[in-house]
Amino acid sequence: MEGYPGLVVHGPLMTLALAETLRLEGRAERVTRVGHRNDRPLFCGRPARLRGRRTADGFTLDLHGPEAATPCTTLTMAAR
């Protein structure tokens, strides 16, 4: 045990879930580049919120846990 309050959500799984969110929204653009950054753990069973914004060359999605304003995971996708 590492002293965490519960099970940790797998970081690449969070990234995949963010990418799937864009796909389900029906984004028609062709994705040309994907980047992700996992900065903090997200724990199973805890609430999380998604923040998205369009950027000059695509999209950025941030997944925030309940503990802080900084994201647990950030996904950036360049599209054309």
C-alpha cells in the first residue's frame, strides 16, 4: 500500500476515456497529433469533472478530481 485513500485509476485509461469523449461527440476533424500528461492520481469512486476547450489547432480536455483545481490528466489533440 502506498497510503492512497483508494484504488488509483490507470493513467492511460483516463487518456483513452478523454479521447473517446471527443469521438462520441462526433468530431469530424482528422486527428494529426495526440499528447497526454498524467499529473495526479484519480481515485475510483470519487467524482471528477471534464473541462474542454477548442485551441487554434484542435482540442484540449482536462480531467479534474475533487481535491484540487489542477487537472489529473490533460489530453491535447491536433486536428485538421
